[in-house]
Amino acid sequence: MRVLILSHMYPNSVSPLGGIFVRQQAAALTQLGAEVRVVAPVPWVPGFMSGRGKWGGYPSVPFLEEPDGFPVFHPRVLEFPRSLFFEYYPQTFAQGLQKVVVEQIRQGVDVIHAHVAHPDGAAALTFGQKYHLPVVVTIHGQDFAYTLQRSRVCAESVKKTLKGASQVILVSQKLQTQYGLETWADNLAKYQVIYNGVDLEDVVSSPSDKERQAEMPASDRNTEIGGRHCLLSVGFLRPDKGHAVVLQALPELIREFPDLEYRIVGDGSERQTLESLTEELGLRDHVVFLGSLPHSEAMREMSRCDVFILPSWKEAFGVVYLEAMAHGKPVIGTQGEGIAEILDHNDVGKAVPPKDVQAIAAAVRELFRDPQRRQDMGIRGRELVTREFTWLSNAEKTLAVYEKAK
């Protein structure tokens, strides 16, 4: 199977962790014998901006690299800061991708796989229709949660792209049930849920780590951070990730667990607001802002915590929850979001109502009071991820979708 993956989210030197799930899926597909090539566009930046700010780093991204043994092309496309003129990105993408995509098609492609409908999927459909190739589109969440509501032009682009796609992959049941697909999708039979996965070797990196997670009693797992009851969040600092709600729940929890520590991995637009709220609530001795960390260090933090918490209310799925489960940690997420269907059905954590301070406090209190329950949830979570949520499992199901699309 010769697969051409198209994704503007694919990691590069400017954004090494952005869209890492696309890279992990691509690597797993190659392990199963697929011939993978990736087209991962980056914004065109005029020379005078080189080296200035985030966008100034894009000129240094190489046109071609092979970090995992298969080619990743980085053609330049016309984008604008703050996604100005986003409605027209399918056209600018198609123009910028034209040369490299046509060259790859001439070398032989069985299926084009685009991640997100607008703009990547819409651009992919242009080539698929012209060269009579099937197009598979994966919806990760932003198409439905944001792009459909952004403007009439964007909504029409998403719907037209999905109608033209041969097959559509959704990364959670939430995407299948909460956005009215039955009212506007042309053929519900071509929509299939395939959850994202984790690379267990990458998440729990060493045998000693794995053995420690399997054998260490839940009550002893926080010794590396001084024996404190440890909550951990990993994610961008945005209002919808729910960090502020967790902070508001801490004063009540600290009265019962005075050694509680809330460690936050990630950075973003909300950091200053969260730091101010921490001061306002008198939590300076209980909250640690770690900033953005390399994945290996974030996973090390994961291995040390007692409970992973990310009560996001705009989360299609979230690989970070699976990573916590792979480390044997109970997870607190939000009802109605993608992870809730996993938590509810498998008893590997707690799903709380969105933005509910008291519910978060109650869930944390319940898990901190019962180390055995934490350990049991962690064991079930680790077994579930190992059994059903690896990237190889994801790749096997994705290859089956490609066969349907041909």
C-alpha cells in the first residue's frame, strides 16, 4: 500500500511536538509494510522575517528530511498570522503543494490520507479528483468544534470535503454523535471511529520504569517528588483545558491533604492568568509551573504523579490521557468529551461535569483517600492501553480503511 499523507500539523523543527500523533501513526504504518511519504507544508515567510519570532524559524525547515526512514516534504504555502483568510487556505495549500504532490503521484500512490478536512483535506481532494485517487480524511476535532462555526465558507468546505472523501476516520465517538452528522453527512457508513494510540516504548521508556509502574504500590509512587500527593496536568495552557478549575478546587483539597502538589506541564496564552490565580488563592507552595518540556521529561513527570487530571471541555480525544493510563495512572477528564467514553466504560478514572469545581474536588478526594482504588484503576488502564490503544493497533485499522477506500 502506497500512502501519501498530507498534514500541516506534522512536526518540524519549529513545532517539534505539534501533530506528533500524525508522525507516530505514519511510523506505525511503515512497520506494517506500507510505503509512506508525507507532505507537511509550512508557511512561506519572507526573507526579512528570518530568525524573528516563531514564524522566523520556518525558513530553516528543510524541504526534505527523513527522521523516521521515510521522506517528509515541507513545501511552502501561503498562510497568515492568527489564521487570517483561513477560508482560502485550501486554495493556497493546493497551489503550494502542487509540484511535490504531483511528483509523488507520478511515482505511484494508492491513497491520499489528509489529517483535518479544512484545509488539508480540501486540498487533497483537489488532487484526488484530478488524478482519480481515493482520499481518506481524519477528523481530530477542530474541524467540527471550530471550523464548522468559523464562517459559512469554512463550514461548506468541511462538508464538501467529507462528502467527496472516500472514507472518513473520526478519533472518538464524540465526533460521531455530537455534531449532527446524520443531518448533513452524505453516507454515514463511510465514517469510522479509530482512536489514536501511544507508542509504549516511547511513553514508558525503560524496562525499569515499566517494572516499577507494574509493581510499586500506589501509595508509594509519589516518593520521587518528596512523598506529596501529586496531581499532574500536561497540555497547552488555554482556558478550555480546565487548569483554572483545578486551581479553584485546590484550597478545599489542601485542608484535607496539606502536602498536595499540583504540577503543570505546558505553556500558552493562559499562563500569566493561571499564575495570578495561583497567587490570589494562596497556592504558591502547592503549584509548580514546569513550562513546556520535551516529551521524555513530560513522561517522567507522568511516572511520578498519583493522579492525572485534565478537565478539558473541548477535547475530541487527547493522546495525553492514554499516556497517563500507560503509566498506570487514574485519569480525571470531562463528561461528554472523547476520553469520557473510555473512562466510563472501563473504570480507569473519573469523568466530571465541565467547569465544575466541586465535582473535581470530589473526584480528587475520592482517589487520594483510596490508594488501592488508584492502583486498581491504574492497572486496568495500563492493560487497556496495551491491548487496544497502541499505534500498531491504530495502523492496522487504518490500513483496513485504506483498502475500503480503493
